[in-house]
Amino acid sequence: MVNEEAKTKAIHIYEKAVSSVNPYITVKRHIEALTSFCREKNIRQVFVVGFGKASVEMARGVNDSIGDIIDRGLVITKYNHARGTTSLGKIQVFEAAHPVPDGSGLMATRKIIELLKRVDNSTLVICLISGGGSALLVSPIEPVTLEEKQITTKLLLEAGANINDVNAVRKHISYVKGGRLAQLAYPAYIRSLILSDVVGDKLDVIASGPTTFDPTTYDDAIEILKKFRLLDRVPRNVIDVLNKGKRGEISETVKEGDPVLANTENTIIGSNKMALAEARKAAIELGFNTSIISTELEGEAKDVGKWLAEIAKACKIKKEESRIKKPICLLSGGETTVTVVGSGKGGRNTELALAFALEIEGIAGIFLLSAGTDGTDGPTDAAGAFVTGDTVKKARMAGISPEEYLKNNDSYHFFKKVGGLYITGPTGTNVMDLQIILIY
């Protein structure tokens, strides 16, 4: 009974958090400032470009508010995130692959580049940026091919590289990342509205910072490949471009103080911190003694799962010793990584949840929901998973070894067999992951 009650309350908390960073609503809060800017600068044409898992709903918010002044636009989102939408007024909608880019993303990005060739100093470009933008906005520096960029991205992800490292490499083999999109749009005015999907809300990391300066260098990109022992595994053309950049034969990404950024302004309109603040409010309203453990969770998913479990167990003991009846809610957010060593299927949330479940085996009164705010956890149809002290026990009774599934990075199939997958479908937003721990 407690488990079902906990599940219902955890879902309520998650839904409140996700709705607080609804892209349609958050964008509309900034429309008045955009219209005032158009009047102030005597803007004569308005273009809308966007890329990311939330770009369609962000574009819908812009179109519903000021569609009458938009001249042209184009946004790119992940497959199945447009939900049948192909246009919003004068804004075209395209779908492409994530997290590894594909030809559809390449084609749509070319259309954005062509659109930006029409700008002048009386143009406003409204740029809608959200999580997943790095893969969806794709234009490799020649002679790097799309396939070679796909291989490089896949190798970095499987090696367990975090988003900072992955994007530092991607920026330096791209025509549009690391401030280069702003460079293409100069001398137009750019107003970027951003849903942050990175720890610390770093502008240069979100979607690889297409409209902001880049503090990383070609040297940094090479060192990252060295760190993950990938120099001999990534395609030769990628190494050649990075080495040419290091020697100054290819220009660096846009740096701080570059005049091409003079007309650009970046605003974060939604983040994991904002979602967690709403989750905390919802948990308190449900009667929980609520704390936010961290807004910047990083590291190996299974290690973070163990760490969170230790905190939960310690809180459980303290609660019992003090005879406090009020239930506890522990919240955290961020983005962990998974170093793939097995051949299974899963995402960082299901892997974290499985590791957590192993640590609380047999302990009653502890419940976890770990889920992505975008509704997708890695290459799966689940947002994440629920676990209790009975999860592992249930698996063992069915002859299933949770340790083997964790070792094989097969957390998705573990929860599919045992139960516990949380499937929401695409939420339309993306501000990383949430962990909701309830202790009774």
C-alpha cells in the first residue's frame, strides 16, 4: 500500500516539476520584451530558428504570440517530438536523430544556414535552444563527413564522456557550434531563449553554445580524445581538422569579446534548478519534510545511485531513531553518464535506479523515482524507473540477477521484466534528470 501511495506522490511531484519548465509557457513570458525590442530597434524582418527536444513547443509559444510579425522560421527537434506538426505559421518543423546526428539534421541545418544568409542589421533572429540541440544542429567542417561525426559522437558517449567533453569536441568540428551560428547571422540581432539541459547552466555547453563565446580550444578537444583513449579510434579526418585548428590553419571558435557577439543576448528561461524548486514546493504541499540534496549531480550513474542510496538509508535510520512520523522527500537533479561496457539496453536513469535498488534490497519504506524531464532515458521509450526495497527481491525470486543486468548495462530490460519502468512519452521539455526519494 505504501509503495503504491509513494508511486502516486512521486509521479505528482515529477509532473509538477516538469510542468514548471513547460517550454510554451516559459517562452511566452519573454514575448513582451521581444516586441518592445522590435519597436525600439525598428526591426524590419523577424526570423525564428530553433533546435532541441523542446523546440516545437517553444516555437508554438512564439508563433501563437507574435506569428503576425514573423517572416520565416525553421526548427529542428528529435524524432517523434513534433507529434505530427510540420509547420507553425511561417515556421517549418523538421525532425532528426538524437543523440547521434543523421542526414535529416544535416539537411535541416543547411536550411537554417541558408535562411541566415538573408539577414541584415534590421533583422531580429529569435533563436530557440534546448537540450539535444548539439546533435540536431549539425554541419561538420569539411572534410569531416556526417558519418565520421556520428562515429566520433558515439565513441565519446560510450566512453562515458560528460556533456562538457562531448560538446568541446563537437564544437571544433562544426560550422555552427561554439558561437559560429551567431557569426553566420551577424550583423543581425539575436535573442536566444534557452532551456538549459546542462549542469551549472553553462551557455557555452548548452547545445554546444551556437550563440555564445567558447572558452575551449582545439587543444582541449585533442586532450579530451586522449583522456578517453580515442585518438586512434576516431576517424582520421576528425584528427586532421583538430590538428589543423591547433596549428592555426582553421579559425578557432568564437571567443569572448568578439564583435560578432555584440548584437547577441542569451537568456535562460528554464533549468533543472527551477524544476527542482517546483518539485520541492509540491512535496512540501504533500506533507513531506523536503530537502534538495544536489542540483548538480554528475558522474557514473551506478556510482551516483549507490551514493543516493546511502543518503536515503542514513535518513531512514535517523528518522526511526528520532521517531519522526512525517515522511521525508529527498530531491536531486543533474545529468549522470554511463560508460558502456556491456551489450544491453538502458539509460542513465534506469542504470542509476538499478544500482540504488541493489543498495536498499530488503529495506522497507524507501522509494525512488529517477527520470529524465524529457520523457526519454537514453535509447529507450522510458523516462526512467521506480524502485523500492522489494525490487531486487522480486527479481531474485524470478531467477533474475540484478548484478548481471547492471554489469551488462541492461537496466531497461531488467525493469521491463521485473516491473518499474516509468513511461511518459516525450514531455516537450528537457532540463536533465530528476531523482525523487521518498522515505516513510
